[in-house]
Amino acid sequence: MRPMADRSIFRELRRGAVRDYAWLAAAGTGAVLLALGIALGEPAKIFEKATAICLQCIGIG
Amino acid sequence: MSERRTIVQALSTLLTNGYVKGFVTGNIYTGPLKHVCVPTLNCYSCPGALCACPVGAVQVVLAGGGGFDPTAPHTIWTKLSGILSGAPVFVIGFLTLIAAFVGRASCGWLCPFGWFQDLVHRIPVPFTKRGGGPRLLHYLKYLILVGMVVLMPLFVVDSFGFSEPYFCKLVCPAGTLEGGLLLPILQPDLRGMLGKLFAWKVSLLVLLIGLMTAFRRPFCNWLCPLGAWFGPFNRVSLYRLEFDENKCVQCGLCVKSCPSGLDPVRECDSADCVRCLDCGRVCPKQAIAVRGPGLASAATPHPNDAVPPAATGNVH
């Protein structure tokens, strides 16, 4: 059984490592979702809506 | 407010709204750039907008029903399967990718409406200017993100299974400013269609402008769903702020400079921080620094390495 001080150091290190590499997980997830969205044709859906005046957006409707 | 950031904000506003012809004719841009989003709140119904707004895009994808079959019985299961096949993964992926690298920096450096708030806050007023406002209001933006941007377009539907972009319709002041006020001026036909909704949106914009003079970035801090998405990534993004308590002389200059009204010493990775880096720039000891690959030390250091004479009070 490790002493209490050791355990808290390990906990801190683990927390630091999670914080240091969480961006990588987020970036990877983002890239996968981005590619999936392109494959599913989502930009075309956005294009269709964004090229017509959104009446709700401007306060009509 | 740093001059360099002001220049970047101005350039970003010009670039994202660079369709000059739209401001003359009143017709919006319909070219291929509208397939993609900007990482800021910029209404795609603005006559000059070149790209789509991510918040609007999330709502229209969800509101469009996705793979939801309107003829099928309206059960939770049919709705959920519709959500899965019609989820706005492209926009979420794009926003997550940006946030993974720089957290909420696009709010501080690129967002046209953020810049607008910074400018309005500089207007001199006869009362004392305040910081970021009541802490409880800062949680409102998460409710708006979940409630108005995700749940309402999904579940408040008409008989055909289609919905509306409720945040754009009921709240978004950027849409009112960039599209709602400009388009009826440029297109006389639209003026006859203005009614109670328009009056509500203009009133909300006027109220927010009033609040902007007193508080720092009230829309970003309290209401912006895009900031609510980016904010939590501040803690883990590749480039993030770090505070060195050994260097701090507690001069309080960082608190005075923060456009979000935060105390950077205690909240340097707060979800409300827009990563403007003004705190690091004004810090005489470089106690607040951007950490990340390729960066040896802090944000741009203050020209004088001594504590300015005006900064002797201890505010912490």
C-alpha cells in the first residue's frame, strides 16, 4: 500500500496528463465528426438554408 | 483593449461580411462559401455574410427533421432515430476541432458581435462600469444552448415534423443587428411584414446595447450558445492560459483589462474567458502566459517591466 503523499502525487500527475492530452481527444473527435458530416452531405443542407433569407432570423415569421 | 486585437476583430468582421454587393442590392450571398460555417456568431441573413452561422446551422439541421419520417407515429423511438440520422455532426465537429486547439479564442479575436460589444462598452456613461454581471446569469447560456438550440428545434415541431431555429427567431441579437435592421432598409417589400416579433427582437437588442455600456460582453457572458459550447474547452485546449502565482504582484491590472469581467488570477481557465490575452499583455510581471507548442513564454509582454505607478492598489 502506497503512502498517502504518493497517492496524491499520482492523482495530480494523472489529472495533469488528462488535462494535457484531452485536447487531442477533442481534436480527433472533432475531425471524425467533421468528416462524417461531409460524407453525410450536411454542408449541402446548410447551404440550402443559408442561401435564402431566414425570415425568423431577421424577426419576421 | 489591445490595438492588435481590434485590428484582427475589424478584419475578421470585414472578411466574414465581405459580400459588398449585398449591402447595395439587399440580396444575400448565394455562393459556395455558404456550405461552411464561421467559428463565430454571424447571421447568414446579413447581406454581406459569406459563410453560414454555426448556431443557425445546428438549428436548421435539427429542425429539418433529418432522417425523421413525418408519416411515422410520433414516438420517442422514431424521434431518437431521426435525431441520430439528422444530427449536425459537421458543425459540431468543426466547432470541437477549433475549441480543442484554442478554446474560446474565436470569441475574443474573431466574433463580429463580440467586437460590437467591446466597442459599445467603450462609450462613456455617467455611472460606474461593472464587470461580467451576476454570476448566476453566466449559467443562462448553457440553458439556451441545450433548450433553444438543441431541444426546441427537435421537439417543438409542426404536424409535418419540421421545426424552426428558435434561438435565431426569439433571441439572437446578432441576427437583428446584421439582418433584421439592414434587410428591411434595403428591401422595401420586407417592411410590410414586420410585426410583433420584429419589435421584440429590436427591443431585446436595444436592451442588450444598454447593458453593454454597463457590463462587459453581457451577451457573450450570459446568452451566447456558441460561447457555451466553446467555454468548457478553455480548461483543456492545446493553447491555454496559465497563471504563475510566484510572479504575481497583485496589481489588479489584469482584472481591469479583462473584457469578460473576470479575475484572471483566480479564473484564468474560466469558461467565460474569451482568450483575448489582454490580461497577459498588461501584466507587468508576465504572470499570466499562454502555454502551448511553440510558445516559450507569455503573451506579449508589457513595454515596461515595472509595475505602473497607477497600479499600486491590491484588489485581490
